Amino acid sequence: MKLIEGMVQFFQKHNRLCWVGIIFMFFSVFSQLEKFQFQLLPNLSPTLYFITITYPNHSAEDVDKAVSFPLSNRISSVKSVKQIRTKSVHGKSTIQIYLQKNASLLDFKENLYQLLYEVKDELPHGIGIPKVQIGNEYQNPFFEFTVQKKNLYTKDEDRYLLDQLKYKLERVSGVVEVKRIGDTKTSFVISLYEKDLNNYPIQLKEIEFQISSALQSGSLGKIVEYGQETEIKFDPEIESLSELKKFPIHLGNGNFIPLEKIASVTKQSLQIDQMINQNGLESVYFAIYVDPNKDPLKLSKQIEFVISEYHDRLNPIVFYDASVELKDQINQFLFFLFLSLVCALSFSYFLYKEWFPVFCLLVSVTITLMLCFHFMVLFSISLNLLSLSGISVGIGMLFDANNLIYYSIRKQVNSSQKLPEIVLKGIRSVIVSLFSSGLTTMVVIVPLLLYAHEWKEFFYDIGLCIVLLIFSSLLVSVTIIPFLFLSFSPNIFSRISDTSNQIVRVKKWNALVSHKYSMYLLLVLLVFLLIIRSYPFQFQIFPKPKPIGTRLLVTPQENINIKEEMFLISKIREIFNVSFKGTKILILSEETIDESEFPHQAMPFVIKWFHSKELNKEDLNWIQEIDKTRWKIQTNELQSHLAQSLPFLPMDSVIIMHENWETLMVLLNDYLSLPTKEGSEGGFSFIPTPIKMKVWKPNLVLEPDLQPDMDDLSRKILYRNSSKYLGSIGAKNRIPLYLGIKSEHQNDKFNKSILLPNFKSKTKDTIFPDSLFQTEERDSFSEYRRESGSFYLEWVGILGVGEFILKEKEKGFRYQIHSEKKEISKFYNTLVILLVCSFVFIYLSLVAIYESFFRPAFYLSVSILYSICVLFFLILLLPEIHFGHYMGLVILIGLSIDSISLFGERWDEFKSIGDKTERINSIFNWFRKPFLLNSGSTFFGLVPVVLIEFPGSEFIRAIAITMCIGIIVSYVFVFQLYPKIFSKYYDSRI
């Protein structure tokens, strides 16, 4: 108490110094903003990397055996790797790497890149450069924008500006990769006529060699000529389109023909350039990937600053910015903060009927928030969804301690003592209750902070924010409220009797308790609601965020002409213009094209759009009109970065693994052939498409002149699908040049021919392949997947399929079964353990404060009964309960101890009053107003959060709804049950 007395004397003596300190604290907030970190969520989920490697012109089976499997085995030896999955499709391998929790990303990346460098010579010749990216393969980039081609005028200047823009974006700190698609240079494509080529004794590789040689230039060295040093240099034979068309192709027998006689030479753009468009306008697409540990607000601001420099010339259009989610959360927080303060202060004025307490509460709450901000900087807590949730629900609680101190001091104003003595007496009368209530509210959250578990980081931010907020409020209440009383003259409020504090008449209490039958009526009503409730109740870990958009992957099922693909894209744009008017739609290639090839056939493309309204199944009916025999369509939801950051959104799944792929496929086919499928509410996450593999083996040919030239055959087949890059031509503006073959059936979309082309023998004679090869058919698949080296299938959905699958154990299958129910049960078992620990901590704290074993046990028993009642109402009124409701319940436990201890102290204070009714009246004379102030300000501070729903506010609303229900229940406990419980059980033991 001497400390409090010294504090009061200091405030009175150094009043102006204290005001200067408060002003300094206010301005220091701005200096700390640079140190403050912003994140959508803390680093909760295990880090995922994926590596993509191209292996052109190889089947999925070959890619799996030659690239995916051996490379994944090597990567598994890297430290911190937890799990590896591979996906092998035609010409491409994807390796997903799941890291262990708390793995050092710097060490992992260093070891991974070192490994990729070491194994490059061990992998087969012809594979592409491995591309490493953090996150999921289908994860949306952090930032996407487009530049419409209609804004591009001069080609050279535009390309320079686009290069410069990409260069500056790559230099932004935190940017990992900048991908640009859609502005590839126009190319020259040589399309050899397959039919005419057969009439001449020349092989394809010789034509390729002659043209490649003609594109080259260089120096032959230096000679001394007439005493002067001279350098000799030769120029390329082809430097223009006209020279290319007239270029002589030597046949090897002294004759030659111009290139245009056996080929067409055209100027073309890649179909990827024509495909990419936003809202129907051809565009250049930019995708920016960033380090997820960096501040998204700073990254977004820096990216937007770079883009703004090119606004006048290129007019970039932003399609997606992931930081918008965090910005929305911050805006929602500020909005709720303002409304909560207005509602809580309005309620305080309604009870006090004075402006001075409202002023005191406003100043104290503002200083509390500033102090809490400094603590967050000190403890390196980022501003994210969880910390914002903790602050949002704590706004109403900030009034509790301040109201109690103010009310206690205000009760002493009418005495004849001096102001410092009034303030000191007011603090002393409630300091124990204030300290116990604040301590217990903080202690109840401590187990969430100390428990070492995979969910600790999820609990940490929100728990610590609430603890810091309550501690700040406790500290400010015993300092700022007394300071404000001492700073202003006591004449600022009238020294008249406070009519609101007059003793409650006996008849009022009797009227209150006479309504006991209303409690029975309320119970009957609750039972009736429980019976008629129509929705199923369930527990969840976290409210599942709604998808923010849709992603359609359209893949050609066979060789399809580019014109047909462009026609399909134009039809899709028309559908969106009619049915989704005003929706931003982005169409782009699913894969980027290497400069080494120029495809002739249709490519997989992606359609992305963000929902302006909730999407219904009817909105995607137009997909059914697309020919499924020619196009495969996969629909995926675009998840928010919040959903991607969550470590646990559990679902039922079974991963079936086996060393033999064919055995897995037999199991899959057996299940698909069942007339009534078990587990029909789920499905396999992927079903490989069976294909026929035709293996050609040359027959033994004794005649040397008829020996087939296998190189010529393979080139003809490959060049039918895509042209090969030879080099570039042009004196100033270099233009890429490609060489391909134009089949006579290439543009026939109904052509199903799989015949081999005619090709050359080693004597350059044209021969027919049918008699020279044996054809062997073999079953294969469009994709192969492995997990930790074994082939796998994944069932997602209700585990009814388990009965069918698990009976096959004797055939060597291995299983990983993930049960949503078990995961949720495990989560809530953990929460129950933590809750028990919280009660133990509260009990020990109260024992230390009251020097008693019975009183804390009695208080906790009432609090447990109160918690059970609140939980019953939650189950009755809500369709689901998740971690947000648990946090609200934990906070309510602390608040219930607050009201119980405050009521208990008044019960002891008035124990000399013999008449029970008069004793209760005296208690409520003192207790009623601070309880109404505390509970009312908290309730009305939460009302805006409950009534106003924003996207992504489900977690905050859950906490607020729980606390509002708990406050309503607390009124019944305080005014109906506390007097009866204390009368019957408390006095007999104390």
C-alpha cells in the first residue's frame, strides 16, 4: 500500500511531468511503426517446396523412372525433409517437399541447391533446369497484374519497358520470382512439307544442319596484311526473310533446291501470346512470388510503387493482390475498434450521466492500447488475424478495471477528505479484487502460451495479445484514472449525492427474486429449442474460410489444332460476358514455353476468376457443353492466403501405397466396378487415365541400304508436334527461327491416324516403315504418383471406402489413414487438458491472494458451473463450435472469477448485517453498478462485432458471440444464483 500512496503523491506533485510522459508515449507509437511486423497469419503451416523439371518428349512412365524416383530418393537425404511426393506426367516431373516443423529454411535451401548441382550429371541427358518454388504447385501468386497489348505501340520500346519493369520488380526485397508470359517475340517458322520432303534424297538432320550453319557468323582470326594487322570475319548467309526463302538446300549430289520449294516460311506468334487475356483483351501477364515470411503490406506497397512508375505508358491492371486480405482485416479492426469504443462509452454515459467518467475512460483506454502496442513490439508480435482478434475482443474488457477504479474513487467523493486521500481510499477498497480478477484472467490463458505442441504458435499470438491487453489495462487503471482525478479540480463533477447509488429498496430485491418461476419457464423454452433445432451440431478446429475464386484447368485430350482452342476460348469469354458480367476473368497458359520449342498443337490453359458473389453449381453448368472427349476440365477452388496458411483444416482421407503401380490400378478398377460403392460421399483425388503405349522395334534387315535411319524417324515425329529452335536472324532486331514439319493431316481435327511417317534409310532413300518395325502394345498411364518412393492413390472423403480397401492388406498395401473426427477429437482433448491446467493455475493464484484453500475452491466451483451453462447455450444456439468459441469461453472464465470475487468481498464486508435480505440489498447497492458497467461496456463493445459480418471475420465473431452469450448468462448467475449459493454454501465454511 505504501507503493500506491507514493504513486498518488508523485502524481500530485509532478502532474505536468506525467502529462509530458503521456504525450511522449503517444508520439513514440509512430516511431515504432517501422519495427512493427504485419502478417496475415504467423508462420503456422509446415513449409512446402516444389520442384518442376521438364523432360521433353518422354512418357509419364519414363519421367517417373528416370527423373522423379531417383531424384526424390536423393532429396530425401536432405536434412529437415519430412515427406516427399512426386507427380510424373508426359514431359514433366513435379516433386513436392514437405519440411519438418521449425526447419531452417536457409540451411534447407542451401543443401537442396547443392544437391541439385551434384546430381545434374546423374540425371538423363535432355532434362530441363530444375525450378524450385516455395508453396503449393497450384498456389495463387502473391501479386498478379496484366498489361493490355493495345497499350503497346512501338515493339522495341515496349519490350524495353517490360524488361525494365520486370527487372525492377525482381529487385524488390522479398520478391522470389517474377514470371512474365505473353510478350514473346514474333518468330519465323519453317514448316517443311512432309509429302514433298519424301521426293528428295536428303535427311531432316541435314536440312537442320545446313540452316543452322547458315545462321552462324564469327571471326576466323587475325593476319598481317601489308604490315598491318587485319581480322577476318564472315557474315551469316541468312539475314532476312527473303534470303531464308531462297536459301539453297544442297541435296548431296551436286544439286540444290530453294527452301521455299519444300517448306513454307511464315511469321507467327506463339499461341500462348494469343491465349493470355484479361476480360477479353489480349495482355501480357506478370505473376510475382514472394517470401511468405516477409511483411505483405510492405511488399505490396513496394510492388505497387514500381508498377505506378509505368502507369502512364503501360497502364498495368492489377488482377490479384494477396495483401488485400490483411488490409481488409486491419480495416475491419479499425472499424470495429471505433464502433466498440462508441458503444461502450455511450453505455458508460448512460449509467453515469456525466461526461467526466466518459473522458477518463476514453483517455485510459487510448493509453492502454498505446501501451499494449509497445508491448507487442517488445515481444515481436506481428499484427495478424490472431492478434487482431485478441485486441478486438479485448476492447470491451478494457473498461472493466478502469470502471472499477473510477467507481470506487467516485464513491468517496462526498466525504470531507482531501482529494489525494479520496483517491487513495478508493484504490485501496478494490485493489485486491482488481488484482485477483486481472491476474486470473491472464493466468487462465497462460497454459496456451506454455504448452509445447504443434498448435502452440496458433495459440500464442492471440493468447499473448489478450494477456498484454489485460495487463496494460490493469496497469493503466491504477495509474491513469487516479492521475486524471488529481489532474482536474474535483469541482469538475458536482459533490451531490449520487441517486444512482442509493440503497436498493427491499421491495425491488423481493420483486427480483419473486421471478424465480421465470427461470423454470426459461429452461422449458431452452429444452423446446433443443428439440426443434434442425441443424446438425459439430465441432471444428477453425472456421473453414470460403473460397475466393475458381480455377479451371482445360487440357486437350488429343492433338487439337490451335484454331479450335482459340475458338473454345472465345466462346468461354462470351459466356462470362453474359453470365458473369463485371467479373474479372484471366485466361492464361497452364505452362510456360521454353524458347527451345514452338508447339503446333493446343496447350492446357487456365481460367481464373474471383467471386463477386457466392458461387452456385448452376453457374458452372456451361462446362457440360464442352466436348469431354476432346477436352478434360478440372475445377479447383482458389483458396485465400488465410486458408493456405492454416496448418489444420483436417479432412477424411486414406493414402494407399504399394511398390507396384499395376497392383494399385487393379485395386482402383475393382472399386470403380462396384455396383454400389462404399464411401460414395468421397472420391479419389486423382484417377490416372489409362493409355496405350506402342513400342516400335526394328526388324532385322540384312540389306544395308534398307537399314532405317532412326534419327530421321524420331525427328519427323517430334517436329510434327513442335518446331525446334535453330537460332535467330536479322541484322538489328533478331527474330527467333524454328524448324518443324507440316503433316498433310495436321489441320484435320477428325484425323485419328497413328501411322508412322515415311522416312529415310541410311542411303537417303524414302522407305515405308510398316515392314521394318514390329509394333508391341503395352498398357500405360497418363500420370504416375509416388509418396516416399512408393506409388500411391488418395481417397478423400468419408471413410466408408476403408472397409473395401483395408481387406486387401495381405497383398502388400500400406495405408495412411487421416480421420477428421480423430484430428478434431485430438485437438479438443488438448484444449480440455489446457483448460484443466488453467483452473489449476487460477486456484493456486487465488490461494496466494486470499491465503485460503476453501474460498478459491468455492469461486472455481461457481465458475465451472457457469462455464458449463455457457457451453450448453453455445451447443443449443450454434451449428458448430471451434477454437474461436473456446477462446471466448476461456476469457469468460477469467471474467466470471472477477464478478465472483467482487461479490464475495462485498459478502464478507457486509457480514455484520444479520438480516439476509438487507445484507443482499447492501451488497447490490455497491455491486450492482460496477457489475453493470463492466458487463455492459464489454457487451456493447462486442455488439458491433456480432452484428456486422465481414468476409474473414468468422473467427473474431465466434469469440464475440461466445462472450455476449456468456455475459447474458452471467446476469442470471449474479442476480439469481450468487445470493442463493453464497447463503447456502459459503457462510457455513467461512
